[in-house]
Amino acid sequence: MGILGPRDHNGGSVTSDRLRRARRRPLHVSVAAAFGWYPLVKSFGTEEGPSLNDKGAFRRDVRARGEQTPHQHSAEKKQSRHQDQLEEEYERHYSDPCSMAYRLRFFNEPMMAGISLRGLRVLDAMCGAGQMTDHLLSCGARVTGLDISEKAIEHFRKKLPQAHAMVGSILETGLESDSYDCVTVLGGLHHVHPNVDAAIDEIYRILRPGGYFCFMEPHAGSLPDVVRRIWYRVDRHMFEDNEQAIDVAALQAKNEDRFEFLTTRYGGGVAYLLVLNSLVFRIPLGWKRHYSRLCMGLEALIGKVQGPRLSCFVVGQWRKKGAGGARPLGTEAR
């Protein structure tokens, strides 16, 4: 052990070597490393990927890319364990009458606006206990629920025996290509980081040409997302470390050759926080009925002028390209 810290095999100071490397870092990387924020700035260009002159690092990077599937599964297993632990609490807080009224008004109806669901084959991906599925069935859809959590699917089957349910991964569903008219995801994509692109690839694969991908997700780049990121890091009981808001603009840029982007709507305010997310804020369940109607009225009013910078979530409706005819499947006159 040297005065400046442990020594390497050649007699040099490891601490001194680290200091020399730190001096070569740009200031924003050094500051981020000191505060534990390095992953947030890693992609700014200075230390992203191996150097072209470092053949060993390049080979390691290639191997890491080849091992993507095991990494995908490890992220999903982490989320599955977490969801199983929270399922009972989650079901009570997110399926109560106040939360279901919020879902219908601010999620379900905007997500499915203009789509005639009667007779359509719909996959409710990352369905949880079937909160969205219930609405889809009421509109006449033929629904399959898919979730990685066995406990969630157990609740799903008890509540909705008329729908098909399966335990499985959105990254590898095992479903046939071009087999569904619509795929819905309500708050599931932000749980699959860093595999969001792979999830959308699978959704695209199983959708028929002209089929719809309808989703709601917390969105990146807003003021509420700044607070959300801090909360995610602090509240480890409620959130896993791979949860992250969705950058919708980046996803659209990556998928513009495969999908048409029909609607993008932003929302979320006091009712989203205090009615729907009562569990996150540890609000007693019985309190919600006293304030939910007022909060939802305020949120609907503010939502008319609310832009993406002040919103908590985004609702999107995409359509897979390749449909023939004047009107794609399942659409109503707009």
C-alpha cells in the first residue's frame, strides 16, 4: 500500500494512474463520475464505445453485442420479480374505481380514438392484471393478454376469463408474424430499458400491415421527468433501476420507415399523480374518492393548454405501413 493508495503490479500508484486518466477526461465526464451520474453523460461522445485503434476493446464490444439476448432476459427477470412483489398492492391502488375512471378518460379512450375494435384481434402487451383489457373487451375486441409476471396473469385470468392470457416476454412473444390487428401497451415500455427498440421490433413483427400500435408512457424531456428520475433513484421499493421515461421523438425517428404516426397527445397533472399513482405517494386508498372528481376536472381543464414540457405522459397511436385500400382495417371515419 503506497502513500497515494494501492499500487499496481509494476510498482506504479493506482490512485496516481486514475488521477492521470481523470485529467484527460472532459470536465463534464469527471464531474458526472464524481457524483455518480456517469451513465447519464456517457453518450456525449468522449467515452462511447471502443477506440478504433484498440483492437482488444473492439473485440470485447462485438462480443457484448452478440450477448444482447441474455442481457434482455436479465432485465425482464428483474422486472418480473419486482412486479410479483408489488402485485397485490398494485392491484388495489391501480384497479380501484377512481383509478379505472381516470384510465378510461385519460388513457383508454384517447389511445383507441378512431379505431373500431369490434372483431379485431388485439394483443394487450405487458397487460398486468388486465386494466386495459377490460376496456378492449367492452368494445368488442378479441383480446390476448401478455405479461412477464405470473402473479399478474393469475389475477388477469380470474378477472377476465373471456380473454386469452399468456405469461411471456414482449421481446420474444412466440406469436406468429402479421397476426394481430392491434397491439396496446399501457405503461409497459419504460419497464424494459435498455430493450425498448427490441420490444418495438417485436410489436412491428406481429402486427398486420395497417395494424395499430397504441400506447401510453411517461415521456422524457419534460419538467416532471426531471423529478421522476430523482424519484426513481431514491424510491427503490417502487421502482427498479432500469426504469426510465420514453423518448418518443427518438423512437419516431428510428421507426418512420415502418410506422405512420397518427396521434401524439401529452397529458398528466394533479389527477395523474394523486388519483392514479396513489400507491407511489403512499396515499391511503380510501382518501381518493374524496378528491378524485375535482382533480380529474382540473386535469382535463389544464390539459387543453398543456404542452410536452409540463406533461407527465404521452399517448401515441401508430399504424404499421403497408395497408392497402382507402381505409385501413378497423378505422372509423375521422
